[in-house]
Amino acid sequence: MDASTHRNLQRASGSARVRVARSADATRLDVLYQEGAAKIRLPRDRRRAWAEAVLINTAGGLTGGDRIGWETEAAAGTMLVVTTQACEKVYRASGGIAEVEARLIAGVGAHLAWLPQETILFNESALQRRIDVEIAPDATCLILEPVIFGRQAMGEEVRETVLHDRWRVRCDGALVHAEDLRVEGDAAALMARAAIGGGAGAMASLLYVGADAEDRLCGVRSFLKNSPDGSAAANAWRSGGTGKLLARILAKDGFSLRRVVMPLAEMLNRQAGLPRIWTN
């Protein structure tokens, strides 16, 4: 395929924003904007004290040149749980790189959880993802990003890929967490190395930011110590006037990874627990 064909290929693009606010002692939808391939749905359940937003990429996956942007905001005193309709598949890139940007905002006393289902990387895929978070000093935020390197049950191997994850988390304007994860080249070979993946085919990063982060560490470590489905480590620190708890999880495949991250997310997501779509 020549360069002129690359330029003429149709690319998916879209952006969407959701904001919830406190009204009549309940968390209610305040703003909903969506365009292109980015859609958001909010299942109704008046029994819950929180809102749940489901992100949908109607393009059915990502490939080189696609651009998707999300913005989610939990205003003062609200709870918002954000997830995805399904796993996000990143297909072979014939040219360019897929880009995903997410902006998360949690106001005074709010709780915001970013809990997408797994990102599945196919061979020769290319993805650049950026997550920017801004929370108030007494707000809490939970961020999870699970990644699967090919579907093991389908015999898939990822021998060439590009993955770049960039996270920046600020509390009241102060930087409390920054990380850049980069995987380039033969992912199967890289993950097979003892110092990197120890043979794992899936991984996840989980970050909880809040004043009570250090208090939650003991429970998280106890669960990870007794979990037979992967290898993981967790630690917690005070940072920028708040606290943060960071866990890294490695597992042989997506199924084993879920058996670790689902209980962890439920443990750290206050009374909201797991998104309903995760358990359907």
C-alpha cells in the first residue's frame, strides 16, 4: 500500500464530555456533549447514590490515525464511575498512530473512578494514550488501565507494537503523580524477560488518589499476597497534600488479570463497587 493510499484511508475521530452535579441531594447529569465516534450513555438507577457513564467508540476499535478524546467531571459532592462498553481493540496500523486523550476532573468532596475494560493490542498496533487528572484536595480518584498483548486463546502474539501511556495527576494544581510507560518493538519478547514481565501476557496499572490512600494499603497488599492469578506489588505515599496508592499487576492472560483487578477496583471504589457492565 503506497503513501497516497494511507492519506485517503478513512480515520475515526470523536470527542465527548460528561459532567455530573449535585442536585436535590443526588448525583445528576449536568452536561453531556458528544460528536463523531465518541458516545456516552448513562444507565439509570435511582437506587444508587452515584452516576455511571459508559464510553462507546462506535468505530469498533482503533487503528493508526484515529483520534478519540474524553472529558469526565464529577462536580462537588458527587460520585461518577466511568467505564467502557467493551474492551478497546487496537488493530494493526497501516500508517500513523492511534491517539486517545482523557481529562478527568473531581471537585470538592467528589469521587471519580476511571475503570475502562481492557485494551487489547494486536500485532503491529500503535497507540498513544494520555490521561490528565485534576482533583480538589479532599476529592478522591481511582484510575485503572488494563492491557492485554494479544488474545492468548486465539493464539495471537504481539511481535511488533507501539504503546505509550502518559499520566499526569494534579491535586489543587500540584503534581502528585506522573508516569510514562513505553513499549516498543517485540512485546512478546519484552514481556518474557524476567525483569519486565516474567512471561506475562497482560498487565494493569491501578492508582488511587486520596487522603486515605495509605490507610488502604494494608488491605490491598493482603489481597495481592493471597491472589493466585498474577504477580503484583503495591505501595502508598503522601504527595502534594493528599495521598496515592499505586499497584502494578502482571498476569498470564486477560482472564487471570480480571480475577485480580476486579476485586481490587471493587475494594477501592467506595460504595460504588464495580461498574454494572463489568459484571453483566
